[in-house]
Amino acid sequence: MYSLSLSPEQHEFRDTVRAFVDGEVNPVALNAARLDLGDRNPPLEVLRSASRVGLRSLALPEELGGAGADALTCCIVTEELAAGDAGVAAVLGETAALARALFAAMSPQQRERFLPAFLEDDDCHLALADREPGADKALGIDYHRPVPQARALDATAVRSRDEWIVNGAWERVGNAGLARLFAVLARTDDGPALFLVPQGAPGLTVTEDPEPRWYHGSRGTVTLKDSRIPLDNRLPAGAATRGGEVPWPLAVNLGIGRAAYEAAVDYAKLRVQGGRPIVEHQAIGTKLADAAIRLEAARALIWRAAFAADRPDAVADASLPDLPHAAMAQAFAAEAIYRAVKDSAECFGAMGVMRDMPLQKYVNDARICLYGEGGTADLKLRIAEAVASYRRTPSMLAAE
Amino acid sequence: MYSLSLSPEQHEFRDTVRAFVDGEVNPVALNAARLDLGDRNPPLEVLRSASRVGLRSLALPEELGGAGADALTCCIVTEELAAGDAGVAAVLGETAALARALFAAMSPQQRERFLPAFLEDDDCHLALADREPGADKALGIDYHRPVPQARALDATAVRSRDEWIVNGAWERVGNAGLARLFAVLARTDDGPALFLVPQGAPGLTVTEDPEPRWYHGSRGTVTLKDSRIPLDNRLPAGAATRGGEVPWPLAVNLGIGRAAYEAAVDYAKLRVQGGRPIVEHQAIGTKLADAAIRLEAARALIWRAAFAADRPDAVADASLPDLPHAAMAQAFAAEAIYRAVKDSAECFGAMGVMRDMPLQKYVNDARICLYGEGGTADLKLRIAEAVASYRRTPSMLAAE
Amino acid sequence: MDFALSNEQRSWQMTARKFAEEEIKPISLALDEAPDAHGTFDWDIVEKGSKLGLRTLAVPKEFGGEGTDYVTQAIVMAELARGDSAISKTFSQNWKWSHLIAQACNAEQKERFLRPFVADHRFLLGKGITEPSAGSDNRMPPKDDPKAGLKLRAERRGDEWILNGEKCFIANAPVGKLFFIDARTDPNAPLRQGTTMFLVPYDTPGFRIGKVFNKSGWRFYRNGEMIFENARVPHANVVGHVNNSDMKTEAAGDRTGGDIFGDLELAANALGVCDDACEAAMKYARTAKQGGRPLFDQQAVQLKINRMNMLTEALRSLVMRIAWEHDRKIHSANAGLAMNFSTDVIQEVTELNLEIHGGAEGMAGRHAEKLTRDAFIWSHLAGDSVQRLKVAGRLARMAAH
Amino acid sequence: MDFALSNEQRSWQMTARKFAEEEIKPISLALDEAPDAHGTFDWDIVEKGSKLGLRTLAVPKEFGGEGTDYVTQAIVMAELARGDSAISKTFSQNWKWSHLIAQACNAEQKERFLRPFVADHRFLLGKGITEPSAGSDNRMPPKDDPKAGLKLRAERRGDEWILNGEKCFIANAPVGKLFFIDARTDPNAPLRQGTTMFLVPYDTPGFRIGKVFNKSGWRFYRNGEMIFENARVPHANVVGHVNNSDMKTEAAGDRTGGDIFGDLELAANALGVCDDACEAAMKYARTAKQGGRPLFDQQAVQLKINRMNMLTEALRSLVMRIAWEHDRKIHSANAGLAMNFSTDVIQEVTELNLEIHGGAEGMAGRHAEKLTRDAFIWSHLAGDSVQRLKVAGRLARMAAH
């Protein structure tokens, strides 16, 4: 039954997180030093507080000690967090989604070894290292054609007695600088597998990505050099890696857009020019209306993508079209929100570009969502393939 | 509970109407003569068939003999119909929505007099005449200011013994050329009231609007000159006039967009240039992906507006923001769909502008949705007032 | 740097403006609204314009034409389009092929065809390239499919060529007296090496006009199918060399004539339509009222008018620059860029004009609506992906040098 | 019609291009990435440029300047901006106020201020209008609120004026040696009748620079607060007449100098940034590979490059036209339209460039990112609603005539 009403739990999550953002995030995030482009590191104290409210383990199933939130609820929470601080939202979003995927995939023994530490330690964030340098995921020139040939993993895990010896390098690893536990993808004699590597493992090095930062939160390159990992750290085969494709990065984008828009509305009601508050001028009013429309459309598509992740049956029964909903939501939202944020910043005049004030940060943050990871061009090619009913075979997909 | 799954009834409605459109609408609508701008009159035979399938009384409550469809279901049905023929969809949408509003508002005696004829006669369409010439509904210059003064109705209904004598003129009356029953708004001694006027009433004249047609279906000016109407034809006070604000015109727009897009996808798979089907070219693929994204975003906002009409509690409990959802959906969809349709037509090259082929008609039909009724500028001012929390008082609204 | 017009250019501008205001504008809307494709044309306006020299503007003076430069041609196209875009195009279409005759035909052909063309006020020119299954393949022949592109066959038989096949969507087809026809003379060679261009008079045996198309915009500008059934064309009508039709290859020398003119043509025509729309919008905004005050008092309307004029002045500047570049025979990608730009500009400007006229009744509203239909024609002539990719390719080749 | 440059114009173009390539470009990115607002400036580049005449380009020759025309100035701004937009603006800001001195100052003031300005390679100029609560009200004073607009007070005391108040967001404030300051001399009169313009040297007693702003883009171009606490300015420093500051009123005569120059300035600067972006995008697309082939082989990339160049060439054409109009003292709304257009163009072009560079590391990616930050500055200087509404008003006044 079609309904856009939120559940009581979702309302409660939203209210709780909104209060948390007001009380604990904003005082840090709206500080002039933090607004400056020069400091984009996620504030650890805020992350710890968020963990204590349960946001680090939000998506972890209840039976494993988490809040068991579905993809939609994760998006609602992430939007609220990102309206306060995109970096905080990104770190928590990644950890929460990975917690769901990784702990569900673990063997009981592995869970026993890793879950208590995760639950107890407010600083325990997770990271997935599965992208190797040079592994180009873009369709690009191969649009609507089979990818020429499968690319083998460079990273290797070789068994030596009671250990794995892992060597490899992975780039663009989310949460790299903060994670206490990594899952890394490497090649073994019997195919690719994920290995759990704790922070501090021998031979592990993490390097943050260089400026300008095309990500929110933390990201970097992870290398393992002759790292010896206990035999039991190999995750069981077929482990789903990403948390059911929770589209939380889209919700980060939405939170950024909302923060900019709400700031602009507030300012437009206060700032008097031409003898009246500028919101009373058609030019400003129309600009804000456009921003409101874009944000609502973005939210509608993002929540739709979240729902499609939560409920694949809605695609199966044709309630939703069989299209890549997350890609469509991302392509739409990234452009729509960037425009909404730019329009919001414009309402502030020169203040919109000053580095000790929030608007330039929102513009920067929205630009990251739009142009990071190669922009929307490739998403559109993936959508186009779906529109053209061009289906990549599993081996083609594996080859990517 | 948030869900985008359709109910079994909604699925069934959609499938039924889709089959009806394939079987009975398309053979008429895709005829070269009908595609030509010169003939835009809704085909009566198709309307009759649609009535026999129950689409004329779609939104009429079940206890009154209709299908009792809610606003969302009406939108689903209207989109399907409009993908076949926008004119057919518009006539049926207007009648269905008015049937719900008018018959629900009638006294039992009135219902007894008018309902059987409505249910039995497949040609019985309904019209509401409530806009007087010169009654400017645009906010325009009065954005964020009170409307200077209330404008009294020019139309009058004067009681004379056992009859009302009604005089007045109304413009832009949907279904004017087809309606067998009109509800007209006129001033009485005790305030404005609606009167039921059957086709053929003495003194009733209907004139179709001139070219170019800025509407779908049928529209015209209605005048009553000393028309004598039975006393009982006055509708009870407080009758809701529009069918709970069913946003079916937005679904007409969506159907037009979908028809153009689907035609373009089909053609792009067939047409070979550059050694391969044009859909395999990035330029065409990206264009179609953009169209798909715009249409999905439009549908998401339109269905959201329908849901908000069906379930005002979702706004009350803050599941949805307190914003004018229908206006936002319309402003967004009109622009997004027009662009999607233009892009779709472009895929056809010169065939996209030939009057015996469908694409130019879709462009024309989408342009009507975008620029009819004064375009989107005024919608945005209404949205801006809501964004600025400027609330028009009831008397201000009444004055409009 | 000097943007001023010469006296001669200004004089042509005034002639065209007067003709557009006094002769074209009064008939434009009624012709546009004719119920069928045949009622949209008017020979009188062609004759009247021809008598002013507007049909033969690009014919060299030694053949009795006006011999104007490209700047003049751009200005005149824009002025005529301000009256009616399709009527302007009907005139300028003749300039386009006059350029081709002057450039590609031999002396005997010039005598044989230019003279009667100049003499007859109802003599219109056309060129047939597109075929039902060969549109963009003629403009950007795919490297990996040498058989792609036009299929119309011409086979030599003695002193004649026998043509068989069809052309589709050919401008001026139903009203032209002479056509350039590209035909495949070597079916096994790629397009550019296997095609020959022929001069085909309208009364050639075996050649006839098929369907006449009814378009949603540019209705005055006739368009139709051409059918060749053993059509017999003398060998003397071969333009240039056999198997070497393409006048756009670098070997053809002057890149600013013939088809490159088409880029300037669409851009300059669009400019005139934009001028028309800007004028109409300002007039309506200053006179129509809403809430008791002129529409123009509203910021939302002012912003639209600003945008319309902004885009129009940018287009004007670019159009005049490329016209000047053509006169100087400067090679650049600018003409193509201007043509692409004119698509975006004419459509946005006419749509904003229509939006300002929202709900306007009578002439003003009908005129605003017509302009958007005319503007939509640009989508497949000037601004489609193929036209944009072609220009991108030219930019890359220039960057490589 | 002639778009060619004179030899002198071309010579200035080459000087500026060489300076931009050899001196500006090598330092641009590092200055942009300085951690605080103070590290973004570099006096050496100012001195080097000044020695080439780039600081005094608009000062009449009789005062020792270069006395160039507007076309030259537009070309030089664009060339410098191709190296770094903010460095270009730091130079051209001096031309803007040189024009004002030449136009509005009396002979004694010219002697007293232009001479030292020309002589000192580190002498920069500025003008203070905006105040914390008066931005667009200074540009479009509301008719129904005569007290709106700037608040900084100047009161006469003998041969001096005593200034009290604050200016905000003033370009060159932290580095300038001489400023034009608008102050309210009749607090009861509307802005245009109650304001006087003063020449205020940086070392005026009671005058100091407050906060120095750290901007997200144009970081080289310094910007700060000005604080006046009983600042004492001699009466001889009044520009023009008391209560008649506004040089933009029709009475001021030549409308193409001073502030109108600002419209051309932003448009020409944007043009240079677009040239930089187009060049970077083409270079990257032709060298970077994806799937083993150059990015440029992809249609999606070609379409972006087409659009970047299309918008840039349209802007170039319009910029050159308005520069020429300024030289000819032709009055139109075109300069304002060009400034508005430059906002849309610079932002879209730099954003497309960034998109093409998606994921590019190192210099190429950082440079692409910087350009979008610089371009965003246009939003509040050149393309905000007030700037567009002002131009729409001018269009309407012209239509009324």
C-alpha cells in the first residue's frame, strides 16, 4: 500500500538526531575554524557522542546489538547529521552500513572475536578496501559494449601455515583514517575473498587523500605489505560487502542542500534591502521556491532509492520501474542540490564566499557530491544502458 | 509506514487501462489526422468506451456507484490514458474528479435526480464554471502582500418564486463543450453558491476557446442569460467543489512525457546511424537517461502530491513538509517533462516536427501543460510565500 | 576592431527591415495557421522580395546578382526572420545554393543555370541529401561502416546518368526549379569517395515530387519527398568530378562558402526571431497589466526580459563575428558553434516570450506560440547531437595543429 | 564591420599573454592554496606587472600612464585572467579608479594623486561603498525608503571632514594606498542627494583596516573592512561636489567610464578564465585515457567541450563588442548584459571543465577546482538578481524612448 507516512520509530529517530545535531554538532560545525576549507577532519568528540546515541551501529541488526534501521531510516538519519556536518554524517554512514554487511557475513566465531569490540568502542569505525589503483570502474568508452577483458586483482592473500600473508594497495577507501577494522579484498588460490584486518596490523599503512578533498569524512589509500593475518580472518564466501546498497551518500548530499536552503530562508526573512526583507522580493522568493522544489524532488528520489533497496519486491511486482534507482537519484540530486546550494549562497551576497561563514562550505560540500567519483556522466551511461535494456552479464559485471 | 508498493487494485487499474489504451485509444490517437494540430477534439467514441470500463466514474465513491478511487489511483489511471491521448485523459479526469466532489455534496434529493442519469449515460460529462472573466487569480504583483480588495462575483442567482434566475459568464471552463451537467458559481443574497445547470437549460450558451488551444480535452466560455433553474438545484453550502484537489492534470502531463520518451527509446533501438542503433551512441543514451530521470522525478512529486491530497494527516504528523505539494509538483513536472519531450522529439530528427507523426504532438501537448494557465511563474510565487511562512488569511484567500 | 556597418550594409539592412515590416509581418501569422501544408506558401511575397534583390543577394554581380558580402547576408537574414523565420529561410536557401553554383559549377553550368535563376522571380533552388534511412550518416559517415549514408543510385548510360531512389525531407522540393542531388555512383566505395553531385531541373523526366510534408513550425518553408524512377540527367550536369560530391572536404578549398554558409544562415535567422521575441515581450510587459500595474513592474518578468536580451545580444555578437570571418575567409569552428548556440538561444528566448505572454489572447498570444514552433525546427537542423559532435571534432583537429 | 585588432592592441595582448604564462601561471595555484588570507598576496607580481605598464594601463598618457583604449583593456584583462583571475582583477581594479580620477577629479587632485600613483609600483587604488547593512540598497536605492543605503557619516569641521562609520567587503582595502569613500553628508536626504565622495589616503588619521576577509575564491584579490573613527579628511579631497557623489547619474556625462567599466571588467575577466578552462579541458581530454582510449573519443566529453567553447566564443564576441561600444561612447544596456552573461558562462564553463577532470589528480585537478571557486565570485558581483534587475530597468528605459 502506497504511503509516504513515516513510522513512529522513523519520526523518533529524526527528532532525536535533529536534537543531537542542534545540541552537539552545530556548535562545532558552525565554528569559523571548522567552516574554513583548511580544516575538514571529522571532529572525533562529536563522532563519539554520536556513537553513544547509537548512530554508529544504526544499521546493525537488532539481534547483533544495533538499531536495525532499514535503508530509508539510515537516509533520514544521515540527512539530519549532514545538515549539521557532512563529514560526521559520512563517517557514521559508512560505518553503520558496513557494520550491517560485515557482521552479518561473519562466521559465529568471527562475530565473537570482533563484535564486542565494535559495540564497546565508540571510536571503532569500519572501512572497506576493495578498489585497486587503476581499476577503472567507469563505463565510459565501453558504454553499451562488453568490457574488453576481466581485470584480475593485484592484491594477493597467500596462505602460509596458520596465517594469510596479504599484499596489496587500495585507494579511495572511505573511513581509511579512522577505521579500527578494515575489510580488504584480495586474490587467493580459490578466488577473490575479503579479509578482516585490524588497525595496527603489521605492514598496514594508511595515507589520507591529497587536497582538494573529493570526499566527505575520511578517505585514503590503504596498503598492506607482507601482512600476516590470522587464518580465521577470511570472511565466508559470498559475503555481501556493502550494506544492501544503503544510499546514505545521497542523504549526505541532501543534508548539505537543506542546511544551505534553510540558512538562506532564515537570512532572507531578516535581511532588509529595498525597504523590505529580501524574501518579499519576487526575485529572491522565486529563487528560494526553486531551491525548495529541487530539494523535495531530490528527497523523493533518494527515499525511493532507499525503499527500492529495502524492498526489492516493489520492483519485482512493477510498483517501481526496473531502473537503477540509486543511480538516478544520485544523478538528479547531485545536480539539483548543487544548484539549490548555489542559489542559496547567492542570497548572502559577499558573505556567501567568506571562508569563516557557512555558505561557501555548503557550496564546496555540494560540489564534492556532484564532481567527486567522476561526476554524473557515468551514472547516466549506466542509466542509459538500463533504458536500452542492455543487461550486463554476471561475468561482464565481475570484470568491472 | 512508508511504502511505494501499489495495492492490488492499483495494479489492476493500471493494467486494465493500459490494455484499454493499447486496444481502443492508440488506434484513434495515432491516426495521422488526429495527430495533426488541426484536430484536437476528444474522440467521442473512445470516451464512451472508457465510460463503459468505468473511467468516467472512477473517483465517485463506491456507495454512489463509482469505483471509489483515491487521488493516487486517479493519477495512475490518468497517466495511462494520457500516454494514449491527452484529450481523452483530460475529459475523463475532470468528470471523475467533479463527480466525486459534486455528488458527495448533493442533498439526497439532488442525488436522486442527477445521479442515475450520470451513471447511465456514457456521454454524461461534468463541468464546473467558477472563473469569471477578469477574475485574475495570479498573485503576481501582490506577492507577499495582501490582495488589495475582495472581488465580488459578477454572476448572480436571484430567487423568483420557485426558481432561481441565473445570469453570468464564466471562462476557461473545463469540459464546457461536452458537459451534460454544469455546476456554476453565482452570488445570492446570502453569499456565493453553486447551482446545477443541465445542458440545454434555457439561456445557456457554450463557446469553445479559440486557437491555439491552451488546454487538453474541451474548454470554453459558459454564459447564462436569465436562465431559470429549479429551486432545488442549489447545492448545499460548503460543498467542496474540486474533488479533494485530485492533481489529475499533472498526471496528464506525465502521460504525455512518458509517451514521448517511450517512443524515443523504441526508435533509438531501431534507427541505425553511425553503424549501430542510435541508442548505443553516448549522446543519445545520455539524452534518454536524462529524460528517464526527469520523468521519474516528476512522477515521484506528482504521486506525492496525490498522496498528500488523500492523506492530509501525513502533513499534520510532519511525514511530509507543510508546503504546497501540488504546486511544487506542477512547477517541477511542467518544466522537466517539456524538456524530456523535446529531447525525445530530437531523437527523431526531421520526423520530430512532422504534423502527421506523434512527436510534434507530444511537444505541443507538453507545451500546453507548461505555458497554459500562465506558466509556472505564479506557482513559484505561491511556493515562495509558503517557504517564507507567509500565510494568507481566509478572507485574503476568499478575495482571490 | 570596428562593429559599425558600412553604408551599403546599412542600406540593405533598411531594405530588408522595411520589407519585413510592411510585407512579411502582415501575412506571416495567417500563412502559419493555414490548415494544410499547401496553404502556407505565397508566391507573391517571393516575387516582391525577389524584385528587391533578396532572392539573388548572393549571386555574383557579373551574373546579375547583388554580390553582397556575408555580413550583409547575415544582417538581411536576421531582418527578414524578424518578420517570419520561414520566409527568411526561403530566400536565404537560394543564397546557399548560389554560393555552391559560384564555387563548384563550371562556366558552362553557371551560364546555363545562374542566368535563368536570376531572370525568373519564381526560380527557387534546393539540394537533396537526406534519404529515409540516411540522415546523420551523410553528415558524419561512420568509419566502420563504409556502406552507410545515402543510397540513391546513379548509373552512367552514354551521355546520361540514370537516377533511381528517394530523397526525403528536402527543403524547397515542392517549389524549386533546380536541385543539387547527391547520388551514389560507386556503391562499393565509402560515402565521400563514391558520391557524385548532379544538377537536376524540376522537369527532368523520371523525377517527381512525392509527399509534401506538413511541419509544426516553419510552415511557409516547403519540404517534400523526391522520387527518382529512371530519371535521366545529362552528364553535363555533373558538378565537379564523378565520385567527388563533397564540397566540404578540404580539397574543395574555400571552406566558408556552400555548406558552411548553412551554419551562419541558421544562426542569423535565429537572431532575427530573437529580436522579434524580445520586442514582443517588452511591448507586452509594458502594456499588459496584472493587479492594476504593468507586468514589467514584476521582478520575475524583468528577469525574463533581461535573460532574453542577454542571450540575444550574445548571439548577435557571435553571428556578426562569424559573418566577418567568412568574408575574411578565416577558418575556425566558430560558425558551427554559433549554429549550435543559436538553437539554445532561439528556443529559450521564444519560450520565455511565450511565458511572459502566458494567457495572452489574440494576435499577441498566437504570435508568441508560433515563434516557439518555428524555434523548435532548430533542434534537428542546428542543435542536435550530430551537429554538436561535428563541431567538437573540428575543435579537436584545430587543437591538434 | 572589422574584428581585427590594431597592431598596438595586438602588442598589448602579446605582452599580457607572455606575462600571464611566464609570471602569473607559475605562482597562481600555490597562492590560491595558502592556508590564510595573508599568504595569498604577492607584491613581486604586482611590481613586475606594474613595470610592464599593467597597473597604469588606463591612466592618460599626459600623466605618465599608458592611455590605452577599452578594447585594449578588455584584451589585457582577459589575457591576465587566463593566468589568474584574481591577479588580473588586482591590476584592473586600478584602471577602474584611474578612469574615475581622470573623469571626476579636479586638476589639483589629479596632480596630487595620479602622479604618485604612477610613480609607485606598489600603489594600489580602491573604493569603499558597501557597508554591513547596505549592499544592494546602494546599487538600487528603494524609492519608498529614502534613508536606505550607506550610513557612514561625514561632518564638516572647518577645512576638514570628520568621518565615522564602517565599510565592509572592500576590495584592495588591506593593500591600497588611496581610496574613494562614499559618505553620507546629508543624513536626511535620499542616497543620491545626500552622499559625497572623498579621496582618503591609507594613512589618514582615524582610518584603519579592520578584518581581512578570507574568501573561497579570488583569493589573491584582497578584501577587508574599513573603520573610520573620527577620521580627518581635508576638504580639498572632496570629489566633485558635496552631496553629489554619484558619478553614475546622467549628469555625470560619459557613462562608459568609472563604474560602467566595472561591467566590462567582470565580463572580460570571465572570458580569460573561460579560455583557460577550455584549453585545460581540451588538453586533458586529448591526453588522459579511459578504457585505453583518450577521453575525447567519448561523445559525452565532446559535447561538454563543444558547449564550453560555444559559450566562451559567444562571450568573447559580446565582450569585444561592448569594449568597442565604450570606445565609441555608444550607450546601450549591453555592458550590463555582458556582465550578467559572463556569470552564467564562467560558472558553467568552469564546472564542465571540472567535470571533464573528474577524478584527475595533481595540478590538473587542483587547477580545475580552483577555477570553479574563482567563478563563484561572479554570483554576487555580476549575476545576482540586483545586477540583472538593474539591467532590465535600463532596457525598459531604452524601450520607452
